[in-house]
Amino acid sequence: EPRHPALGTDLAAAATPVLLQLLLLTECRRWSTKALSLLEDADRGTRKEMVLQETLATAAMWTGGTGDEVRAAITRGLEIAHKLGETSHHLRLMVGLHILLVRAGDFRGSLAVAEALSSAARTSADVSYMVVADWTRGASQHFLGNQRAAERDFQNGFGRAGPRNLHLFGLDYRVRALVPYARVLWLAGRPDRAMAVAREAIGEAAASGRSVDVCFSLLYATPVFLWCGDWSAAEGALGKLMQHTNWQALLSFHATGLALKGELLVHLGETDRGTALLRDALKAMKAEKHAILVKRAAYALADGLRISGQLDEALAVIADAIAETQDGEEALELPELLRLQAAVLLSMPDKDESQAEDCLMRSLECARRQNASGWELRTATSLARLRTSQGRHEAAHEILAGVYRSFTEGFETRDLKAAAQLLKEMDEFMGSAARPCE
């Protein structure tokens, strides 16, 4: 026990925000925890405790702290900030709560926090509240599968003249918005713009030089590169991420990073290595309650199992991922999971075409409800292949051409090239079928 606990906690309360600013997160977490354990009764509910709860929550969020540890610190910090009228601390802690809820997969809860930020913004003189409210709402809508609403919220936020380089809960708030906005753009059928925004996020984070920003942008922009079929961009981003000097300390990113590496390996033909990585990563993501890309990892694992012929296990992984979707929610990845389920069913020795077709129709409906043209194109391509194999060429052409024509960019990306090639083959087949025999 220290001889002068009050002096120690005073020093820790002064030092931990500096450690946080210097991104010495492990040290910040250790000193915040120690100081809070020695806090005297007279200091409870004071600014000193609020600062320590906030620094503990922020450092623990990125260094692998448990959700319960982070949530307890945020809740207590918010309680004190509200009582003391500490607006900037209240804003940061609300943003922290939003990050925590999104990461845990409580997307409805995160939307409620975004709405609370909107209410606070209406009474606050601080313009950053309004921007943050738009961007947090956009992120929640994105994960809830409401892509049109998400795009509108993000654009509203980018249209406001908020402060630059504002750090909230360890992250540059603009970098945090650009990453999900890139994902929204891809889903909305604008892959070229999505790639540009993903690169903008990585560029802005690199310019700041702050490790959490850099690693966050590289990690969460990688799915956009994978969706576009740009394996070299994905490989480059993951390489930079895992070679970053602070990568080892940022434990909360590790399982997700390994899952994306596994998915990339499957795409590159290293199926066994990729599948093994995905198995471990998925287990760790579930244990750590990191839900942001957990459905993506399940999809990639099932795809690897399908490629290596382990079809029953692939179906089981897909069924688990679909079952884990919360009541009344439509998981962002649901159209993809259903499309892959159809592909596995069609690979079975006793393939059930009607069941596979049912999965594809459900996938198509779900993608349309989400306004996710990116998913819709993939499913329409799969459905067109199935219809073609059944000899229903006109129906196949109609379903794919309708979706393909809605795209105005991205014609060099993998999905659009595959769709264009299939349409060309169908045009040639129908053209030759229509010509009378010589």
C-alpha cells in the first residue's frame, strides 16, 4: 500500500490523460486502475474520479479490456459528468458507449445512444455534437441494415463544418466515420467511390500518425478491398496493420485482423491455412464479444469449408451465424450467408435445387430491403447461373440485367466483371438459339 494514497491518485489523475495523449495505453490502463482502487471517499463523484474512469475506459477499450470493465467505467464516468455538467467529457463517454455497443453487436442500443447525442446536440453550443450525432447514427443504421438512412446520416455529418482532428475516446472522429461510410458506399452500389473513401480514411489516419487511428482504419477498411476483389490492396493493408509498432499492444484488434487474413488466404487459394486461421479467429471474436465482423468471419469460414468439400460443416457454420441474429434484426451479412447456403446446397451430392432457389430468393429480398445493391448483384449472378443450368435463359438474363444496369461505376471490380461475362454468355447463347439452322 502506498504511504500517501491521496497524493498518488492526484498524480495519476494528472498523468493518465497525458499517457492517453501519448497513446501509452497499457500504462494508462494500469495507472487508472491503480488510482481508482486507492480513491478516498472524499474523491468519489468528483472530477478526479471522472477523469480516471474515462482514461481507464478508453485505454481498456483498445488494449483488450473486457466489455464489462469498459462499460462499468463508462457508466460511472457518465454519471459523474452529467452531475457536474462536464459537457466535453459527457460527449466523449457517450461516443465510447456507442463504440462499445457496436462492437458487442447491440446495434439497436447503439442507435439509442446516437439519438441521445442528437438530443444533446440540440441544446449544446458545441457544433461537434451535431456532427458526431449524425455519424454515430449512420454507423448504427449501417449495421442494422438500413443503408439508405446510413448514407443520408453520414452525408449530413460530412456536410457540417465541424472541427478537424477531434479525438473522441482515442479515435479521430472523422476517420471513424469515413470507414463505415466506405462500406455503405460499396453496399449502395458505388464500389469505386467506396475504395476512394477507404483510402482517404487510411490516408488521414496515417497523416495523424496516431496508432489507434492507423490500425483502426487499416483493419476496418480491409473488408471494402475484399468486397471489391482487390486482393493486393487487402494484403497491403493487413501487412501494414500487423507490422505496425503498436500492433502488439492493441489487443482488441487481433482476432478481427486474423479473421480478415484468413478470408484473404481463402481467396488466394490457400484454403487450409485460411480456414484454420478463421476457426481460431472466430472462437476468439466470440469469446471477446467482438461482433462487428463476426458474421463476415463465419461466412468466410463456411466458404473455405465449401471449397475444401466439408459441406455439412459449412452448412452448420452458416446455420449458427443465421441463428445468432437478434430477434427482429436483419444481420448486415444475411444476404451473403443465404447466398452461400445456396451454393453449398448446390454442391451436395444429392443437391436440392428448390431449397437452394428458396435461399437465393430470400437473399435477394433481404438485399433489396437493405438497399444493398452490392449484395443484390452477387445474388442475382448466382440465381442467373442456377436459372441457366435449368434452361431458363430468358428469366436468368432478365434478373441479372436489371440489377447490373443499376450500376454506374465499378465495372473493373470482380463482381461486375463476373456479371458482365455471364450476361455476354447468355446473350450469345440466346442469339444463336434464335437464329434458324442454316
